[in-house]
Amino acid sequence: MRLLIAAIGHLKQGPERELAASYLKRAEATGRSLGLRGIEIVEIRESRAQDAERRRVEESIALANIIPDGAILVVLDQHGESLDSAAFAGLLHAWRAEDRAAVCFVIGGADGLPRSFIERAKVRLAFGKATWPHQLVRAMLLEQLYRACTILAGHPYHRA
């Protein structure tokens, strides 16, 4: 199963990028034994439109163009569901067992995503009620993917 992270904006050099890269490397290494074909990150340039609604629409069109056909869509949304790590791992396990080709995680821009895009998601995932900068959300998502892989592989990283 292919994992794709589609994010509005890019990570600049710095600690967030280093942290994200570390978890990406770990998740890919652990995921290989589970049948995960790697994690691809696609960065979409932020829209320069003057109007927030227009920015959301332009960014969602760019995102829609890179989501693989038949992929499970997971949108990171502060109003989404907060899953514990075991439940998150369970979703990946179930999708892999269904022989799904891809799962696409979407991290919206500063203005969020249009409601119509969010409603297409199979899962709306939140990392708590707080609003997080996209740089930290990406690192947190990659850590959770790594943690899910370790749970599924029976690795002792996850102890809770």
C-alpha cells in the first residue's frame, strides 16, 4: 500500500524539517516489512489569491489533481476525530487488509480546505482541538505513521 502526504506549503530548513525527515526514514524502514511501499510527500505551493475562499479553492484543486485514483482520503482537520495511536494503526491495518492501493493524507494551508473537499474524506483526523502550524502537523503525522508501523510490527516503540 502506498502512503502519500499532500501538503500545502513546504518545510524550510530547520528543526521541523529534520524531525519530519527522521520520522519519515523510520516509518519507511519499518513499513517495508508490513507491505507499505514508502511514503511520498508532495508539497503544493500556497495560492497567492487575495481572497481566502479563492485560495482554498485553488489549493484544493491542486490537491485533487495529485490524489491517486481510488485512494483513501484522510484530511487533517482540527474539527476531525482524535484517534489514539492504536486506533490509527488499526485503520492502516484494515486498509492494507482490504488491499487498498493508496492512502492520501492531506494537510491544508493556512486558510484550511473548502467544506466540499473535506466532505470527500473517508477520515477527518485531528491532533487535538488546538490549531497547529503545518510544519508541526507534518512531523506529528509522520511520527504517528511510524508509531502505527511499530504497533503493527510488534516493535516496542509504542508502550502505552
